Amino acid sequence: MKILEKNLYKECNFGDKRLTQRAAFIGELLSVKYGQPLSKIFKTASDLKRGYEFFSNPKTNFEKLTQPYFKQTAQEINGTPVVLAVGDTTFLDYKKILDKREEYGPIGNGGNGLILHSCLALEPDLGQTLGLLWEKL
């Protein structure tokens, strides 16, 4: 599997060039500081505020953020003789968050959060991940 240095958030289609630029900026920061809280990822309070505004914008939905990655995986595996499509379901439980977002719902045993269904493309002989084929939140 070749490693791509390209920021695929530049290919998101939000219908607004500024949102795509913001997505690319956030993607760059996340790639360097993956797993950190947003307050540590953004250098200034202004950037943090614009980040929160980006995530709360109805034009920047989950499908539009993930589409470029699905497309890249499809291109990468094109011509590969055998690819395993492995599904997974992850329960993201936010029951301790007092201000529950409208999109959150009941999960598991009394939890509150989101359910993420994913499908990874794997190379069958070595089990190497080839990319993300599909996700639904």
C-alpha cells in the first residue's frame, strides 16, 4: 500500500470554497496532532472558534467529509484481484455529556451517542488495510 501525502479534505464539496479551505486547514492540523482535544490542536482562540463553527455548519455533514476517502480507496483497489471488505460497528457512547446533541440517540445498555458502521478494504494475504470503503453514522 502506498502512503499518500495528499490532504483529501481539499476535495470535499460543500458548495462553498471557504468551507473546503477550512476543511483542508483542519485536516492538516488533525494529521499532525491526531487524538488531541480541539483546544490543543488549534493555536489561537479564533481558530478554535472557526473550527467549532465549521463542525456545526449544516453544509459540512459526515457524508461530505468522508466521500473523498471512499473515492481514493476505490481508485487504490481498482485492479486488485481480491479485496476483503470487512465490516465493523462501533458504539460511540456520550452518556456523560449533559448537553446531548439532537443527533445523538440511545445505544447499547442505556448509553447515549452514535453508532458508526464502517467497511474497510483489506489485502487478504497479509491483512494490510487498503483503505476505507464506506461509513454510515
